[in-house]
Amino acid sequence: MTTRPTVQKIATLAGHRDCVYALSGTVGEETVYSAGADGLVVAWDTAAPEHDGDLVARVENSVYALCPLPGRNLLALGHNYQGVQVIDLANKKLAHATALPPVAIFDIQYSAARQRLYVALADGTLAVLRTTDFKLETLRRISDKSLRCLALHETRGELAVGGSDWKTRILDLDSLEVKHTIEGATNSVFTCAYSPDGRHLLTAGRDAHLRTWDVAAAYAPLRTVVAHMFTINHLVFSPDARLLATCSMDKSIKLWDAATGQLLRVVDRARHAGHGTSVNKLFWPGGQNRLVSCSDDRSLAVWQVG
């Protein structure tokens, strides 16, 4: 069993002028990127959180999704109602812009093996872009409701797509045909992730339940936990695969034993000077066992997990 971790807030990162919805980076690197309702895309150094953020881009509309392309020094962002824009991080210039249906973009995932970006849209469409030239390859209608989250299983060639129709669909990464449809959620699925060993898929969302599915057994249900009081916005595994972190509209972050599902730590305002409003996204950056969160309260927080 994983020992109960200690958690200490080591920095508040301020500078956004509105709710912060998106948070991403490359695992093993210290830089994280944030964006939100103010259209500002900011880079932060989590190894030196006392430094101000570095403005990378400014767009007209809100941003819900950010996706770095490791090794290429590019950052893809979902510019709501405008499509996908790709920023060259070296000179902070727009490198590519791909128009998509004029709706919100809720998630972007990058497959390095297939050189593709998979983009979840609010009209129920999945967009696929080639990352050689960022041209639109496919638009595939998956649902009549919003597609909210994506997770890649490269080994199996599968893409998990969670949506506002309460379902999670497992698509073949190449043909985009639906292989499995997972039901059981009683409201929108906002977040999904494969376990680092690829054996399990975890899903969560508006019904505040954290569900675990057995990948090899055609995604049969394994475990359901009432994990938060309100909507679960995001879940993410630590780089060492020992911990799972979830965050919620109930203003808290929770750390779980990734192997057993046991709750290990609650991080909130009362106990840890946590966020005062909804916690929207989480990211584990480099090798210092730090966790970063962002919130409707316009701030990011950097947590040392011991």
C-alpha cells in the first residue's frame, strides 16, 4: 500500500484575469502552460515558482484545451469558436491555424506514433489533424452531445472519448470506428485517463463518481467510488504511477492510491490554503514530485507532494 503522502503548498501563481480552465505540459519537464477565459496562454517554471509567468500567446476567446508536442517545441491550443492554433514556443509566434466548426474545444490529445492530433468538439464531433502540416484529416460525428475528454491507449490503438451524453466510447485510433460503448455514468463524463500500465481506464465527471474499467475484459466495470461532493473536473496519474489525483467543483484536490483506489489525502482551503472555487485541471510536471492545479479563482497552485 502507498504510504499517506504529505502535501505542502509552495506557491500561488497569479496573473490570469479570469478563470483558468486549461493546464498542460510534458511529463518530466518543469514548464507548465495555462490558459482560460481571459485568452492568455502562459508558461510557468515550476522549479522556480517565484518567477512570473511568461506570456506565450493571447487569443480572442477562451481556451479549454492545451497540448504540447514534445520534441517539437510546439503548443497546440483549442481557441474556442476559432479552431486549433499551434504556437511556436521558441519565438512565441503562430505557426499553424486550422479552422474547425465554430464551437468550443474541450480536449486535445497528441499521438506521436501516428503524428495526429485528436480534438474533442462541443458539437459531438471528433476532429483529426495531421501534425506534419496540421491540416484537417477527418471530422467524425461521434455523438449528438459535446465530446468532453479524450485518452489515448497507443499500445492497443484505442482512443477513449467521454461525453455529455453520459457515455464513454472506445474508438479504433485509425479507423475511428466505435469498438466499445461504456455506460454507467449518470451524467456527463468530463475526464478520462488510462492507468500507466494500460490495464485500466478511469472515468469521472458531473455525477462525482470515479469509475474504473478493465481494459482487457472489454472495459467491464471494476470499481466505483463516490469521490467528491460535486463534479469531478479532472483526474491524472503521477509520473511514478503510485498516485492518482482528482479535482472537483467542490474546491478540493484528492490523492488516491493508484493501485487500490484508497483515498490518501484531501487538499482543500481549510487544511492546505487551497483554492477558493472550482479546481479545474491538474498536472504533474518534472521530477520533484510536484503537482500543479488551476482554478476558477484565477490562480494556479504548486504543491509539493512528499
